Amino acid sequence: MSLHIEITETQKHHVQGNGDILLHRVKTMSDTSRPVIKLPIVDMSKTESDRAGLAKIVVDALENIGFLFIDNVEGLDFDRLFQACQWFFSLPPEKKRKLCRKNWVPENPNIYRGYFPVVEGEPSRKEGFEFGRAVRPDDVQVSPENWYYETCPWPEEDGKFPFKEYMTSMYEVMHELAMEILRLTALGLGLPEGAFTYLFDDKPCSTYRILHYPPWDGPPPSNARIEDGKILTTPDHSDSNFLTLLATFNYKGLEIVNSEGNWVAVEPRPKSLVMNIGDLFDRMTGGNKFRATRHRVLDIGVDRFSVPFFLEPSYFSDVGVNLIKKYTGEESHEPEKYGCYMIRVAKYERKYFEYKVLPDFEKVGERLGLVDPVGS
């Protein structure tokens, strides 16, 4: 099996301009052992000229594949976003340590936002920094113990890149894009365009994350090995949130499960975002309308970077509702706050590593008779 090296213009430019992060080359298999899926494309430059057509593409994609590409996003500069990744992950370890969650650095106060390191021995091999939209400190609706809205620590800047200013502005670009996608989805379903967006009007819990996947240093653990000798850096999963927007910077490695149940590769599309929906959107449209598609990331042998935006409702939004039946008069439901839903699903049911150690300040587990994974 022969291998070849591909270097995108974005990667080439930044490798030449900054030597702190090496090996931005993407190693890819030149044979065709893994089928490639062709994703639908939503061109955001046509939201006024062909709104109905875009709405149909979005709904068809969410019903049949669960993934699509998004082109021509206003305000998104992929080179600049890649530069933000380079700047952050080139920081000295001691500076990243100051941002690290309390789980890894006990003297730090942040438990949900900030930096997380590579965890040795885990099949999910990545380090990252994440934040959410800041809320007013005098917001009486937000309890001090509600870690969803904790203040995010930010890195000390050196004047080379305006990291905080840039990333918070990009959060708003991604949020508005997500709202427009939801308006198109509603239109394609014959619903009012605001049928979904109201969930995110006040204090959304959305997370913006930058990721670095370093290649394995030595033999990977057995739980990172899959069929055909391939190696994972992110195991098979579906997203638990509402909707995800992902910048891949032309790196390969992303695979999804197609409608036949087979793993297929997503071929990168230059200057395009990858979008998929999560379990929550699937659940809130009846559980059989849209597809929250399983996906994974393969090790490509060199450093890989990506930037996902995870759209999440307000902590206080009712996510027990069926968003389609709500407009047909058929809807009846058990109310459930988004925050309680995520604590139940992520901490107790899926037992996500980062949620295991987070305090259940709502006593969700106690009310439902669930066992705390930290003590199990």
C-alpha cells in the first residue's frame, strides 16, 4: 500500500510562517480501500436568491445522511482561524497549565471551560481549548454553582495574535450561521422560520473548541485500534448536542456511517465547513425524522487540527418538546431543562470522561435513582 503526502495552501503558508508547530502535512492512503461519501453542499451566498432550494437541500441531508458541507460563510477566514490554532497550541506548557481544568490542575478554579490536555492511554487523543458566550455576573437566573456559565480563563497574549478578541468574534459568526441553518431547516419542513431558533435566544450554552490531534507517540493503546489496522484519535460516537459546525482545514481522517451502516470517508472540501446534527435535534424532531450520524476520526500520522462549534440551547430551555408536533397540535411532553438533560445523558448514561467529575448541582441523579460514575 503506497502513501502520498498532501499539503494544502493554508497549511503550507503557516508551516513556512511559524516553526513552532511542525508537520502540518496530511498523510493519506492513495488506494481506495475506504469508500468516500459525497456530501450535499449548502451555498450560503444563495440564502436570498434561492432560499427554498437551500432549505430543501438541508432537510434532505438531515433526513438521509446527517452531514453536509457549508460554503461561503460570511465572516469566516479559514487561514485566520488556522492561525489561531497555531498560536494557542504553540504556547509553552506552563501557560496552558494555567488554563487547565481543575480535574488536571487542582489549584485552578475552572471545572468546565478552558484547556484540557492529551490523556495518555485513552483512545481519544487530543488537546483543546474551549469557551462559551460570557453571561453578565449579575444575572440572577444563573446560580453561582451552575458551571455551564462559569467564567472562562483566557491565555495571556504576547501581541502576536489577538486570540480572545478573534475567537469571541468567531463564536458570534458561528452562532448566526447556525441560526440561519435552523431557519432554513424550519422552512424546508413547512414550519415558521423561528420554530427552532427560540431555544437559543437567551444565554445559549454553545461551546466553541479548538483541537490539536498529535500523532501517537509510540504504540497506541489497544482500545485505539480498529479494523484493518487503522488507529483512532476520536472513537465512534454521535454528538449529544443540537448541531455541530466543523472547520477541518482540509485534513483527512473524518469518517461517518452511511445509510447502509458502513464506514465511509469524508473527503475534505477546501474553504467549507462540515455540519452535522446531534442527538438532541434528532430527539426533539421525534427520533426518526433526522439522523444524528455516528462518526469517528482516524490517526493520519501527523499533527491534525480542527475547530468545532457545538450549538447548544440555553440551560433553561425546555428540550422535552417535539418541535414538529408543537406546530401540528399533536404535541404533549414531559418538560426537561436542557441543563438537566445533558447532566443525565453525558454524566450518567454515556459517562463522558469530562462530565464524570462535574458536580450534579441539580441532583439529577438523585431524582432519577442513577449511580454517580465517579463513585462507581
